[in-house]
Amino acid sequence: MFLEITIPDYPLRTFIKSLIYYKDYTADCNYEMLLPDGSSQLIIALDEAERLLESASASATTRRSFRQYWITGIQTKPVIYLAERAATTLCIQFENGGLNALFGIPAHEFHNDMIDASLIMSHDIMDLRERLLACKDHFQIMNLVETFLLERLLSKDQETAFLSFVAQKLCEENQPLFEVVRQTGYSQKHLIHKFKTLVGVTPKKYQKLFRFNKALGMLQQNEVNYAGIAFDCNYFDQAHFINDFNQMSARSPSKYLQIRKKYPHVLPLDVLR
């Protein structure tokens, strides 16, 4: 297997978290579970294998089948997919507001959902995939996709500043929403609508995703202290941490730690449930 992860330079870095390319990947399990990481993604398959994915919202379970390219919105529940075999894939992970800035679409329309990218990007994504398939190596692939994204980049300086401010106050400083609302000068309804349109989820859900991912990182340490994680990640208490972790990953922190895995966000599954 070959794996390349690229962090793009600015200005693209403002909207793109990372570009992930892997070739000839075969999982050693039947299914894999992807835990919420707070990102929306554009995924381009560079082989002809079908991808089967399943996500669950509060009201329904969504199953999708894709072969070439699809957009995965920001998720608040795990996504389960049929494990890949000899797969070659390019994954574009968006920062806050990146999906909206690059493609001009309300990000909340993709919350806990997945959609064929051609419905949004039409012939552009078809042309991009054909050009990617013609690339000789991963250097050409990364250069091509960065050029493609830069060409689509819209001027979103004001929205970027708004997102950075709200995310900083809610997540890094753990301020309550009413206090952030006061500082922005917006009404609470307008702030929530604006944030949801740009990011894909409400500020509260984004704050919850941030806490979960910070806790997930701390669980990778050699000595795990649940009470310490709860305190450092701004949960009310240890019970609050465990309950939120269960909601995000469909298992307790102790069960999560018992699973042998290569990547923190990807859990191997032998059966679908």
C-alpha cells in the first residue's frame, strides 16, 4: 500500500484540511467504521470498485453506493462501509466553510448524508477524475487537484474570519453560545443559521464534535485517565464524557481501546453491526 497525506499551502489551506491519496489498500476485515472527525469530504475513487456506505441520523439510516466520486457531509454518527480491496482513492478533507467556499453550496444540506458529486459539480468532477487517472504518479495527482481547487476558490475572507472567531470561542475557550452571540453582534438565530450554512452543523453540534475528537486524541496516550480527559475536554463530568463518546462511536471508551486499529478514526468490523 502507498499512502500520501498533503497539507496544502495558503490560501488553499484556509479551506482544505488535507489531501489524502492511497493506492492498493486492502483492509484486513470485512467492514470498517469511520468515526466523526468534524470534516466534510470530497472522495474520488481512482479504481472501478463499488463503495457501499451507511450513515445513521436520529431519524433514519442512509445507505449509499458509489463508484467514482461522492461528497460526505459533516457527520455526527459513525459511517460504516464495506472494507476496500486493492483500492486507489483520493480524499479531500475540508476545513470549516471549505465546502461552501469552493462549491458555493449550503453545507448543512449534507449533514449526516452522502451524495454523488456529479449532482453538484456536473462535468467538472468527471473531467477532474479523467485527468487524475491519466497522472503518472502521486506528485502529479496532488499538483493537479490543488490547481483544480485553487481555480474554484471564491473570495470568502469575511466568512472565514467569522468561522474562526466562533470556533475559537466555542471550542478552544469553551465559551457558552449566548456569550459568543453577544460578542458577534448577531442574533442567536442568525448566528446559528450562518454557522450551519457554512459548516454543516449547528455551533453546539460542532462544539460536541470538537470535544469528541480531542478526547479521541487523548485516548491514544499510554496512560488513560477518564476523569482527566473529561476535565481537559470540557465535559461536565466523566459520565458526560462516556455518554457523548457512546453517541459518537457506538461504543464506550473502554470498548474502543480494546479494538486493534491502525488509525484512531477507523475501526475494523467483522460483521456489519
